[in-house]
Amino acid sequence: MKLLIANRGEIALRIIRAARKLGLPSIAVYSEADKTALHVQEADEAYLLGPAPSAESYLNQKKILAIAKQAKAKLIHPGYGFLSENASFAKACEKEKITFIGPSSKTISLLGNKFKAKQLAKKCKVPILSDSSTEIKTIKELHTYCKNIKFPILLKAVDGGGGKGIRIVNKASETESAFKLASSEAQTAFNNPKIYIEPYLKKARHIEIQVIADTKGNIVPLGERECSIQRRFQKLIEETPSPFMTATLRSEMEKAAVALFRASNYVNAGTVEFLVDPKKNFFFLEVNTRLQVEHPITEMVYNIDLVAEQIQIALGKRLSILKKPRAKGHAMELRLCAEDPDNNFYPSTGTIDYLEEPVDKNLRLDSSLFLNMTVTHHYDSLLAKCISWGKTRKEVLQQLKKALSDFHISGIATNIPFFKQLLSHPSFKEGEVDTQFLDQVFTQKEKKEQATPFQAALSALLHHLKKETTTSFKDKETKLTKWQTKNRVHNELQSRNWKKAFSG
């Protein structure tokens, strides 16, 4: 029985390896931009989807299904992103009698719509932030609704996820511009411009519960993951267990998550996300009806292969665990992305001409990186996930710091220097963070002394030198690689910028 992976990058590789473990042949699909990608090389078969743009390749439902039928694939794993939470794609798979590895199209339709999911949570007596039952379609409706509410608020896309279609509104005068931006982004990302409103919870922690369920009625929660370190509503670091968690709170949140799974007839792996206030009151946020980017930390702490479990469930088999296993140790994941911290995290593109990856017995690297790989603007900037397990959180932090020091990439900018500074921040080391933590750090940076004309000139000179040293070369006499030469200047730049941002 063949399994087609309707995705790319590190998650496609992760699924291929799980399929191989279960003795299932794997089929890769790829765009023209990904013809040399690792998932194409590792799969048993590979088929071209089309041009680089996602709409013409990884989002092309008809082409993916046509390839699946041509290759005689009986299973499709969507990974995360792209079509993973697309109810119409799941329904199309059902119609073609191809098993979609995930919940049913009906369940995705119910929980993928945040508005409907919120109503279900209320019915299940799961705490929610607001009883709002209003979908906002026009600016006029928004102005009418905002007359009787307190600010700040969040405008959120009814469909989708991944931090898209969300805007914070601190006062009434900001509502119109925020609505236009959120609605436009929602239309582009999810083909639905509808927005709903919920209160903006300050000093909140973002904590999610991993759950897995089979067709036999078994539902098992697998603890929490904390995802409070975010930038622009995008998660950067995840860890388990949360340093904020108590046994009582964990039990209550797991019961709430299981109740939602049972009420929605959920089958396969999924995640229920919550916001938790400083007094440890939790509120339902949304359900991600797919495998999460951060699933490896749960696997490491509970010694379970979530992707293999997903496949087995899709084949009608019972969960390998019928009750929650005992958690062991601590795990943390860093999302390494092609983006430039010195340029407001602007996406970085180019060709990787030097690569040295860290190796450690307690380190897991889910990566799609390879030498001479071309990083384009067409897809998400995620390159690799650096995951560490240890007996304690302190041990994990030490291992990750070493891993980042041993991780060298040249040819593109990455957020590795940013993580080096963040892991050493006193508040982060103590686990004293919330979803606003990075915003506060950046604000502190901006309020610091303004650069003098001399400092500005020096910074410009260093930036020029940095650009000059990006030309690929290797000095035969000194044996200096491009990375070694470039980083004499590049590390100085990163150090100056991020030590300022994270100093006190």
C-alpha cells in the first residue's frame, strides 16, 4: 500500500521515514523549484506537480489527486500547512476512496472554522474568552459592534491558522485599518474574508494539548506544549512540560481537550490550543486539525512516534497506547528559519554554500537542508527544527546553546544569532515569559539610546563589509571557508544588535 506525501521540506522527509518504518512505499510530489529537494531524493517515487508557486503545485488539489491515482496511492498524508486543514481536499480524497491521514472532512469543517469551534467549546463547557456570536463582514458592522466593548481586542480570521488574518486593536480609531488588513489577509490565505472579535488577553501564555484518537473510541491526551515565544503570532520556540504548568491545571486542560475531541467525533492526531492567564485560568483558542510543527517535543518526552500512529489509525488500527504514558524529562524545539534578524526578520533567499550541522545524542534535527540548496521566496521560511531532550530544562538549554554554536550556514541569513541571545535572556531562562515577551524586548531596544552619527556610520560600514564578504570563495593557503571569513564581520553585527535587544 503506497503513501503519497502532499507536502515538502522537513515534514515530507519526516513522513517518508515513518512510512519506511511501517514498510509502506512513499510517493513524493514536488514543484519545479524543489526538483533537487531531499524529499524527492528519499521517496520511493516522485512526481512533478508544476511551477514553483504554491497555487500551481502544492495547493493544486486536482493534480495531487491525479498523481495519487496514477501512482496507485491508497493513502495521502498532508503534513502541516498547504492542504492539511482543507476540508474540501479531505472530502475529495474520501470521494476518490483515498484515505486522508487526518480527521474527516466533516470534522475539519466543524473545527477548522474558529467561530463554530468556539460554539462547540461553549457547549462542552470549555472556558472561552467571549460569548461573541458575531461574524464581522463589513466595516459598518465592526463600528456598530465596537460601540459597547472594551479595548484592546483581537480581530481574527474565521478560518485558517498560522497567525494569519489577526490584528490587535488597542483603540476605536485603529479598528478600520486593522479590519482591512486582517480581512484582506484572510481572503488571500483562506479564501474567506470573514472576521470575528475576541478580547485580547494580556500577559497570557499560549499552551496547547496534544491529543490522539483512533476509530475504536480511544482518545489519549499527551500533555502540553508551551508556545508563548512568538513573533507576529508565529511560534518560534515550543517546550514541554511548560514551566508554568501544575498537575491540576494539566489535568483540567486535558479533560477539556478530550471533551472537544469526543464531541466532534475526532479521529487521528490533533491539537487543542488555549490561552492561560497569570492566575492559571485557561480559555479555548482553537483546534489545529493536523499534525503540529512542534510534535517532536511530545514524541521525545512520551517516547511515541506520532506520525506512525497517524498512519496506523488511518489504516483502522487501534492506538499503540490506550492510556497516557508517563512523561520523561524535558524537550524544547527551535524553529530555524531563513530570515534576517538584522533586517526586521525579512525573509532571506539564496544558495546554501556552506553547511555544518550539530550532532549530539540528545539532539534531534528535523531538517531539509543540504549543500547547494536554493532557498526561494515561494514557501514558508522554515528550514529546520532543532530539538533537544534532557532530564531538566536547564540541561536542555545548555544543549541547545551548544547546538547553535555548532550550527553553521552560509549563503543565506538565518535566525540562529537571534536564538543564541534569546536562550541567554534571564526571563527566558527562568521560564517567566508570555505571548507579549518578544514585543516587550523589542520595545525596550527601541527605547534605548538612539545611535549617534558615528555609530550609524560605523553600522553602515559593517553592513557594507558584510555584503562584500558574501561572495563565494575558499582561500587555498589559509583554508578559510566563506562561512569563517564572513562571520568575522557577520557575528559582530549580530552581537551588537541582539545583545542590545536582550540586555536586561
